[in-house]
Amino acid sequence: MTETALRPWQRLSGSALKWAAIVTMFLDHLGATLVWSAYLQNPTQTLAEAYTGLRTVGRIAFPIFCFLLAEGFFHTRSRGKYALRLGAFCLISEIPFDIAFNDPANGFLELGSQNVFFTLLLGFLAMWACESLPERWPAGVRIPAQIAVIVLLGAGAELLETDYGLFGVCLIAALYWGKRWPGLGEIWQQAVLGSIAVLCYCCLKDNWIEIWAVLGLLLTLLYDGQRGRGLKWFFYIFYPAHLLILGLLNRLLF
């Protein structure tokens, strides 16, 4: 974060934001697994409202993770190691993801959909590719080239059927552009461009529950530019671990 002065409300460290994302992600996945299965067996209004409420709260998580990914991209000492770490957890998380969200009849591994680490990796590669384009290129060439890269990697996300797909890659790219371009202040630009990406997705897919993702972007406006307590590995381990636990409980109970 390069702004010269923090505002009084900017009190959340990167670790605090990550905790907010982890908790809301867990609630989302709790709703998508155990609560949804309970509703299918006993379709009461209470369970329907619980499911909707948990999935709504869960929309907050992904944009925060995307924001922190963009921060990490600009501050990491090795983008290559960062990408390899994301790639490793793509593989580690896939079976827990399939156990949690796919039909038990298909076994423990299903290639029809992929976990969110694939989306984060493709978004990271999109930022890296955009950053690698020659600075000497005029904006009329550089920007279309960046868009082409993002569309290509977003298409890859759609083909792989990754969690959040093209939208996820475009949201990461919007946050990258918000941080990369000078203007009103990078953190505000990120929130605005990210919100536009969310709104476009909602309009195109007619999926208006995703509009609550804007709340996650609003939370990033409270970021104080500090990393906070080290949680470098916690999310990487927590993501497959909690999916495995929820998935196994879901299969045992329902």
C-alpha cells in the first residue's frame, strides 16, 4: 500500500482481513455442505433461511482473498515460489474439494470442477503476465495485450471449471489494475474496480447473491498496509483441512 497517509478507519492488518475471509468462507462451506444436505432431507423454512444466510455471508470471503493475493503479488520476494505454492495446493486441495462438494457416487476425485486454488493461481499468472509486458509499449498496445492475457487465462478457468471461473480471474485482474495505476488512491481504485467486476458478473449471470461480495471489498478499505501476525501457511492448510472434515461429516451424516 503506497498511500502517504492512513485514514483513521484504516485499522485492519492483512492478518485481520485474512481471518475475516477464513471465517466467512467456513460459514459459506458449512451452508453448502451440512446445512444444504439437512435441507434436502427435511426442507423446512428454517433450514432454507440458514442456508441462504450462510451462503450470503460467504460471498464476503473471495474478494478479500483476491485482494490479499494482489498484495502478495507486489510484495513477495519470489513470484516463482509463490506460484509453485499455489500450484501445490491446487493438487493437495482437489480431493477434499471433491469430497465436500461433489456427488459421493463419483468417488473421491471428480475432474468436472476444480477448487479455488486453481482460480487464484490463474489470477496470479494473469497479474504476472500483465506485469511482464514491456513498459515501453504504448498504452494503446499494452492495455489490449493485458486484456487478451486475462481473457485467455479466464477462458482457461472456465474450461477447467474452477471455483469462480472467469469472474475470479477478472476480479483479481481488477484489483491488480487498481493497485498498479496511479489515481485517487490505489485502495479506493481496487474497491471500485472490484465492485464493477462483481456488478458485471451479477448482471451477466443473473446471480445477484454475489453482489454481497462488495462487502468484502468494502472491508479492504480498512486495510492499514501491514501484514500483521504471520498466517502465511494457515489458510493454505485450513482450506483443504476444513473441506475434508466437512465433506466426510456430510457423507457420514447424510
